[in-house]
Amino acid sequence: MLNRGMYTSDSAERSTPQDFFDNPDEQKPVLGVKPYYVAAWQRIGDLAEAIERQFESPNGDTELVQKWAAEIGWQCSMIESLKEEEKHADGE
């Protein structure tokens, strides 16, 4: 399972999203927008976990699994396309 916990500024203790809104001054500042590959890999991980849960469920929905698997493919294609664009932009 992926680690999606948020961290407080003075310790490495996990906090919840609600803690962030309740105590915004105690959180680390936002550093900026996530790079596309970080956001895409997180989404792929979320989808993979959802697919796994569907397979573990006795009433798993195979249509959902097919949609999520297709999205994983799209996310991977997007990552590859953007990597190629970066190479061209960098003159490689």
C-alpha cells in the first residue's frame, strides 16, 4: 500500500487531511504543483488498489475493473508522451 499520509512540520507523525484544515499553521508549506509523473503514478496506484479490492470482493464489478485498467493504460501513455515532449524541449 502506498503511503499517502501528510506530515506535521515539527515531526514525522502522520496526520489526516482534516488535521491540515484544523491546524494549518502546524503544517509544512505547499511546495507547488506535483510533477505530472508523480500525480500519474499516484493515480495508477489508486486504481491498482481499487482493482485489487474488486478482485477480493465476492461481488466485484468486472466492468469497473475494465474501466480502471483502461485508465491505467491511458495514464502510462500520457507519461510516455510527456517524457518524449520533454526530451524534444531539452533538445535531446
